[in-house]
Amino acid sequence: MNGAIQNPDQLEFAVFCIENIAAKLNIEAKTVYNALAEKSNILNGYVIPCYSSLHTQSKNYIINDILAAAREDGVDL
């Protein structure tokens, strides 16, 4: 799976995910973005391709799911 952001809804969802992970971990959103998009392919390889199912879940589910994916990929946040 690999996908770039295709529309404003996906962009808004990506920002939502990054900002809420940053808030949960008490770190800067830039750090989260770098981990998910620069140091790994989680944003474009998982979050965006799975947008249609992920965005229907609760905020806590989404955050925890993405953090689990980051752990599985060895991405430090």
C-alpha cells in the first residue's frame, strides 16, 4: 500500500492524526510528522491508504493504532 494525499479530507485527517498524536505524547507536531513521513512511510503507506476505514474510528483508536504501527516499524516517537 502506498498513497499520496488525494483530497482535502485526507489532508485534514493527516493533520488531525499528527496533531492528536503530538498532544498525547506532549511533543511537537513537527516531530510526529518527521517520524511518520520522513523517517518512515507510515503516513503515505498506511494512514492515507487506510483513510476510508480509519477515519470512522474513535480518536483514541486512531492514535493508538498509528502508534502501534510506528512501534512495529521501529519508529521512535
